[in-house]
Amino acid sequence: MSEQLGGMDRRRFLNVCSAVGLGQTLLPGVLWGMAVQQARPSTPATPEPAGVDHDHLAKITPEMIDAAAAIAAVKLTDAQKKQVIEALREQRDSVLVIRSMHIQNSVPPAFLFDPIPAGMKLDPVKKPMRISKAPKVQALANGGEDALAFASVRELAELVKTRKVSSVALTKMYLARLKRYDPRLHFVITLTEERALRQAAVADKEIAAGKYRGPLHGIPWGAKDLLAVKRYPTTWGAAGFEQQSFDYDATVVQRLDAAGAVLVAKLTMGALAQGDLWFGGRTRNPWNPKQGSSGSSAGSASAVSAGCVGFAIGTETLGSISSPSTRCGVTGLRPTFGFVPRTGAMTLSWTMDKIGPICRSVEDCALVMSAIYGPDGQDRTVKDAAFNWDAEYDWKKLRVGYLKSEFDAPVLEKDASDKRRREAERDTYDLKYGHAALAALRRMGVMLKEVKMPKGYHFGDITPVLSAEAAAAFDELTLSGRDALLNGQEDFDWPNSFRRARFYSAVDYVQAQRARMLAIDAMAKLFDEVDVVVTPSDGAQLSGTNLTGHPAVIVPNGVRGEDAPKPEHDGDGDRRNVGGPGTPVSLTFLGGLYSDARLAAFARAYQDATGFHRLHPKLD
């Protein structure tokens, strides 16, 4: 599959497909994918100039069409098969021409996803940030390393601003902790020590001169290693990309530099933003280092949980902030799609990727979000909408719903397997933390309204658009065979997902996006009823709200007791080693599009009432 071929008569092709009834099927894409697999050379080849012969390509035959038609769930007559063969060859040739262009991961498609339903108005008026009143920090200053390491950004900011602790001292402390705990937790890909110490020294000098940039000034942080940082590798966590680097900084990095924050490390991520397995091993959960940290923002959540950075940046496409925040017992803010520019970040899905903070508290997330949101003139999906953090926001006026069905005990059939019974036992145990959360909210004076996720919108059946976009983003990885370098090679890992996605037709991709539009409108109706939805952090809402672009705040909600059911498997690093005694649980708050600031205000009120965010793992 190595040549570049000339153009084709697109109109003729479309007419032929329409004539034989293929206009609404995935057959052409499936058939082409089959031919690709049959014709792939054992050694990746360089595309040849246009006009070369293509005798080495597999000939498209009626038998191939029969097999592809079975996958596509369509039926063709012999006459239709004969009629379509030449048109399919022309389509394949066109695909090869586009492949030969070697389009980089950073180039978006010529369309923009917009989750805003018709008639919705955004608030573009930016107001001064209102942070909480200054905390008492003298005890922290005198409390030793652990007190400082697990302090919130708000507390660290007060210490640095009042010069009770220097940025250089904080930076050296976090660098030392990263080095100390990385051999156990595997959360660092690259330390940015020289850059960090230089930034910290500048921060101390500026603060001493009265030039205070705000609450992130002098605060050490870690970046998920899909954010480009000039003069350092950006590995995307993937074997084969270890030496990759870019000569620019991602927009989020630029904005945190401007806020005076100090980048101390590029943190691990599951390879190409999947899970917690990267080219150096598996990132671990500080609460139980035999467990993975989950992902794909694996190192970001683990390092925050272990008190090794002040805060971190993660990304989410379908759970990559939510899941590791839950596993590691930290707080994550997954912003509304189109709030934070992704310029300079690895693309997985142009219509689902989101960048957000992972911190120890909700207010920390809000302080970071205040620094990184807003248009940058490059990511065209970003809206001119305001994130106005107000720590004194009157959250009591918000209408709050809860997904009652998600808090109900699982129902087992009489013939349920032992495995399913064990899963139900674990789910039932965890529900007590959700019920306690609802009780705490009621004690806060919250009137909870029972709500339901929209039914009949088949969120799980829409999510293949993610794999299709990801397969396009990493097209050459699959075609070159370099996907064999990735550590994960199971059925659920990217190499197999990318190959499977090649059998997902353009027609069906568009149909799924149309179904997604219906889901967007349905979710808009839900948030006409309430301002906030309370839910466990898994379930249908996770795929639903990622597809519709809604924001979420994930907060720690306690730690399982010694009576908790044990994990399915206790093997060191086994992916089934999840949960069990002494591990955290979480709760999620969902909000309407671009309501991230008031959503955070509500979540902060819950944190203040419960205090679970102040729990941290014992590492020594």
C-alpha cells in the first residue's frame, strides 16, 4: 500500500454507490479496509510518486465484496457487486493519495464540533477572580515537609505571597519528592529541573519586588506528557515516541508560565492517552502501589495524590481525568468542551478532547482553570466565554438533581455468575459512600430532585466516533506497523482499536454524529430542569457527558474500610487489581455547558462540608 495515485471521478463514484444502494452503508470502507490488510507489505514502504502501477495491491473481487458485505450488514446481488468493483478501486486510489500527504497529528479536520444547542447564549463578560479569604498558614510553614507537600494551592499561594516559604524551596522539595517516590509510583517521564529552578528564582525575585502575578505565582506543577514543552521530549507515553520533541510550548504551558507557575516535571500518561501503561511501565496508585493509577492522566493524578506537585494538568476524552482522580483520591475538573485551548497538545479526538486541572481541592482547580481558559486564536473550537471564579458564590440558589437510579443497589438474576455476584458485592459496598454523600448534601440544606439521564440516545453506540478519530490521528502508526511497539497489545488496546476503526464507514461516522446532536438537545433539556447533577463517577453519564461536552467536577468521597470486598485480583500491577480496603472512592458533580465556575462553587461547598479532600496516602 505504498503508491500515490492520481485523482478520481468522485461524482461517478457517488453515482455508482447510489445506484447500487450503497449510499447508506459502510461497505466501501469495510471493503477498502480488507484490501488494505491483504495488501500490506511486511516491511513499511515509502509512498511512491503519483502514477506508479499498483499491481502489488490485492485485486478487489466479488468474494471480497461478499465478506465485506457480511461485516457491513448489507446484501448485494451479483449485478450490484460487479457494478461497484471499479468504483471501489477508484475510492481506494483516492485514499492512497491522501495517505501520501503524511498529515501530522496537530492538523485538525475541516470541521468543528460545537456542543452548544440552538438558542443558548454564552456570557463573555470576564470579571475579576474572587478567591477565598487568606487561610492561616503559619502552622504549615512550621509543619515540616509533609504539611507543605499536601497543602492546597490556595495555602501554598499564601505562603509564597507572604514569603513564609520561597518558590525555590517549594520547587526543590517537590523535585526531591518526585525523585524519591518515582521508583515506586512510576509517574515521571521527564524532570524539567533546570527550567523549574530558573522559573522559581525569577518568581521569588518578582514577589520580593512587589510584582505578584496571582495565586499560581511560584507554585510547582506537573504536565501530562502530551503537552509540548520546548527543549524537552514530549513522548505521549508511547514506545517509539521517546525522543519526540517540538520547538514550541503548548498554549496551556504558555499561560501557566505567564501566571508564574513553575513546571517541575512532564508526567506519565498511558500510551497515546489510554490507561496507565506507558513505555516505562505502569503508573501506580499511591494509596495501594500494587494497583495502577488508572488513566490516561495517570502521572498527573498519582503525583498530586502523593504530594509531589502543587497541581497538575490532565486531559479527558472519555474518563481520563475522572478515572485517575477517582482511583488516586484527588479532585479533577473536566471543563466544558471548547473552554481550554488544546493547541500544542496531542490529539486523540478532535470532537472530544478536553484539558483540565487535577488538584487537591476544587478551589485549586478553579484557580488553575482561571489561568488556562479562553481563546488563543489557534484552537478554533474555543469559545469566548467567561470562567468567573467566585469563592463566595451563593450556591444555595442552585437547583440540584441526582441520578437516583445510579444510587440504587444492583439487581442480580438468579443464575448470575460468581464473577457478577462479586462485582455486585463491591458495587453495593461502594453505594454506602454515595448514600452518605446524598445525606450530607441534605444536611447542607440542598433540596435534591430526582432526575434521569436521557433515554434512547445510545451513548455507548455513539462512542465509536472516538476510535474513528483516533485512528485517523494515528493513521501512519497503523499503516507503518509501528503500532507493534506499543506496550499494550490486548484486544482493548489502541493497536486493535485503530485497526477495527478502519471498518467504520464515513457514512456511519456521520450518522453517529447526527445521533450525538439529538443527545446534545436531550441533555440541554435536563439542564433546563436543574443546574447541578450529583452522580457516582461511573455509569452512563461518563460517556454521555463526554459526548455532549458538559463539565464535571470529580471529588474524593471517602476511603474504603478494612471490611471492603477485596479486588478481583491482587497481583502487582494487574489491571483487575482495583478497589479494596484502604482505597478512595469519589463523587461527581455535573453542570450545564460553560457553567463550570458555579459548578465548582457548589462542589467546593460539598468539600468544605465533608473534608475528604484533606485525606492523603501514607507513603512511608
